[in-house]
Amino acid sequence: MNINIIIDIQDQQIKECIESHLQQAFIQFKQTTYQHIQKPIIIFKEIKEEKDFIDFKNKQCPQHTCIFIIDKSDYAFLALGQYPLSFIRKQHLTEDLQRVIELILDVYANIEQILTFKMGYSYIQIKSSQIIYIESYGHYLIIHTKSGEYKVRDQLNHVINLLNRNQFIQIHKSYIVNKLMIKETKSNEIVLLHDCVLPIGRKYKKDGK
């Protein structure tokens, strides 16, 4: 597993602790910068005050690849409001970091999940890492991928159970999106990396899905 990471943290001890845990989990990584983001990417971002959330948002990084490092418990709720991959509390660094490492392993171990769909009289296979979002269209689904669109015979409630829940999220009765493709989350809509805007259904917003 090779992952590009950004460790945007001033505390050298915490930075070294993160690097050590990644190495112990046999996660191969290469450190990069905000100017050279390449997927797969994980961003460890330290939050010392509320304006740090705004500064990070202005960098226009994919939010669902970010792990916030917070030192105030109140910031946990603010962090969750940004829809990150996860967050780490400085007061519980070792415990939270272990949980985050397990999450990273879970997400990226299944990033090449291969799904089989019926299309017409034949079947096609699509890698989950290629999926941007899935749209319900009557008795069919439209799979929007990096290479094109595929109209297949299936139901959204069936496919969501096949997908890795740490990588995919249902935001509306008609849409499932790949978290790694999300550029920005607003109050009522999600902006994907290709500037496609999808609505967030009231039910899914309320449930925090």
C-alpha cells in the first residue's frame, strides 16, 4: 500500500509519532505538499484555533482524506462538521492514532474492490476506486466513473451493502458518492472533484450519513 501524505503539524513529537505508527502498520507512504497532491492522499492537519478550519477549506483539498489533530474537545464537533476521514485528540494521541491507522488500512485495503454489474445481455466489472458516484435511475443505476458512465441493472440499496462504508456514503435517496472524490461539503450539497454538484437529502443530512 503506497499513500501520499501531508503532515501539516508543527509539533515535532506528534509528527514523529504519526510517522512511527504508519511504519509499524507497514503502510508505505511518501510525504508531499499541498501544491503536489496526488491520490491516494491522507492529510494530517493540526487545528489550534477555529480559523484553522477556514484556512484548510481555502486550500480546496478533498475533505474526506483529512484527519484533524485537535487539542480542544469543543473542536471535535467542529471537525465532524467538516466531514473529515477522522480526527485525533492530542490528549488521547496513542489511542486515537491506533483507531485512525485501522481506518486507513480498512479504507485503502478495499480501494481496489471489483464490482460486477449486469449491463444489457452481458456483465461488466468496475473497480471501486474508479467510481465517482452512483445515481439511481428508475430500475437502473448510472455508474459515473473516471472513464465514463455505465447504465446497469441494479438497485441503490443493494449496491450500498456491497461497498466499503468507509469509502462510500449515501447522501440522497438517489446518490451514493465516493468519499475520496469529494472536494467540498456544503449545508445542502456536495461538490465533487470534477465540479459536479449533488444534493444532500434531508434524511441523510439529519442522520449524519
